[in-house]
Amino acid sequence: MPFPFTCSQGRSWRGVVGVAIALTVMAGIVFSIVRGQSGKKRELHLTRGQGYFSSREYDQAIAEFTEAIRLDPKCARAYANRASCFFNQGDLQQAIDDSNRALELDPTLAAAYANRGGAYLNRGELERAIADCSQALELDPSLALALANRGAAYLNKSDFEQAIADCTRALELDPRLGLALANRGAAYFNKGDFGQTIGDCSQALACDPTLAVAYLNRAAAFLSIGDCESAIRDCDQTLRINPNQARAFAIRGTARFNKGEDVQGLEDDDEALRRDPNLTFVYANRGAAHLRLGDAEKALRDFNEAIKREPRSAAAYAYRSAIGLRMDDRKQVIADCTRAIELAPRLALAYWNRGIAYARQGDRKRAEADQKKALELDPSFAEQ
């Protein structure tokens, strides 16, 4: 899965990057004209709430929508719009509660399904998110918001083809829907199409220059093609918008490692893990940096933590084998590299380091076979 930069006996370091998934949704807001004298005050508060929502003054918007509800407790639009505010404040449960009430009052309110689907998505309840967005599309097939949210859910289920299809359809309906572009870019990233990722994310930023996830996903794509300077710039911009985005620190850390800025890279990795200790690939990255700086003890601790948190992390096994080589623990090197190869049969580093261990054991036949395979997968090992 995510491969940070690689090492062979602590001497060769080349950069690749882990996947940056965009868990993002767009909370819509529902508007309509209500006729009749009795609705004038309520409508005034709804209109004011819309203005505050558009300027991202969510507390004021919530106050206006709450007053509209006080004047008309059966106003589904007021609940749906207030749900959008709560969503943007990160209060997902309140957003769901208000969406539920809106749908009790008006089961045909398509955007309320789409918004509730967005809240479920951000809670990781992907099947519920897909069901709500699909219901929204049954009610209103032209609702781009529902397609964008459903596409994000499929993205997080690793159904990249369906994510691309939903986001593309959303963009046909609303070409300036930045989140659909950013999420489609993330799907293309997972398919290895980094050029398309950069294109989609750049277009997303043209639509909305404040869209942090577009900078983040474009940074991951730049790093994947070796453009570390552009990756760092995009991570810097991500962090200006969202200073707590752990993945931005992680990607920038990898880019800095690849430039030889080890101390700054370690600082970024520390910040990433302080904000999100579950970013498993960062432990492997940081361990490799510690190894390059000669601190085998810290490196081993990080590699062990990476494997503990994600036993299928092929990179962590391969990197840990480099410590085994330093300690001349041939048995452990062979075990770690063999496991890495089982998980990632095209990981050249694992073949290379295992070949060294076999050579030290005097098993020339296996050593040569592994060396040949490593060179076939990555000719740059010939420079070792």
C-alpha cells in the first residue's frame, strides 16, 4: 500500500508516496420561495441565514435558522439548512438529527438526503452515505451534490471506477463543483494516473482556491512523479488553510526527506503523528529517516510500530530488514524480506536486501536470483 522512500543498507534513498484519500463532502443548502403573509418573517430569517452561510458565519446562520424554526416548527427547509451549518462546524450528529427532522416533515427533500449522506460519509458510515445519496438522486437525478457525495463514499470504499463515474456525472451537471474534481483526482491517484490527478486538482482550485483537499491530493501526485518542490508548496498551502491537516505534514515530510532535508522531514513526521497517530505509513517514513541519520534504535521502534498497526505494510518489513543487515541478523532479514515480497511482489528493495542476506550465508544461487529480480524491477540498484 503506501510506500515511503526506500533504503538499501542505508545507502540508497528514493521517494514514493502513500495514498492521500480525500474524505470530503459538500454540504448543500436548500432554498425555495414561500408564499403568503404568514411566512414573511420566517422567510426573512431563512434569507439572512443563507447570507451568513454563504459567508461562512455559521453561528449567525444557525441563529437565523433556529428563529425560523421557532416561527414555523414545521419548516423542513430551516432544519435542512441548519443541518448544513452544523455539518460545516463538524457537529455531525446534530447535522444528522436536523436532517432527520427535515425529512420527517418533507420526505421529498432531496438535498436533505444528500447532506445527511455527507454527514454519514464523514463518520465513516459509507453504506448509509451511499443509500442516502442514491435516495436523493431518485428524487432529483440532477442533484450534483448527491453525486459528488456518493462519489466520495465510493472513493473511500476503494471503488475508484464508480467514484470517477459519479464525480464525472456531477461535473456534467455542475462544472464548477470543486469537490467533485478533487475527489475524482483522488480516485485517479489511486489508479496511478498522476497527471489526471494534477489536472483535476488544478481545475478544482481554479473553482475554489480555498479547497485544501485539492492542494493535498495534488501534492501527493507531485511527490509521486518526483516533483518535491511543487509537493512542498502545495502542502504549505494546505496548512495555511487547515493547520491541522496531518497528511499535509506527512507528505511534506517525505518530500523533504527526498531532498535530503532530514531534520525538517522528521519534524513534519512528528507533527503528522501528533495530529493523527493512525497514519501508519508515517511511522515507516520516519523510521527510514532515523535509519539514514544513523539512529537504528529509533528506526527499529518506528518500523515495529508500523507493522503492529498495519501488519500488511510491506514497506515496513523491507525497511526493517536494513536494520537486520546492519546487525548481521541474516535470519531476520530473510524473514522480513520474504514477508514483504508476499505482500508486495514488485518491491525491489526486499529482493535486494534478501539477496545480501543469502550472500552472507553463502547461498550464492538464491542471492543471484534475488539480485537479478531486484535489478529487473528497479535497474537503479545496479548503482549500489
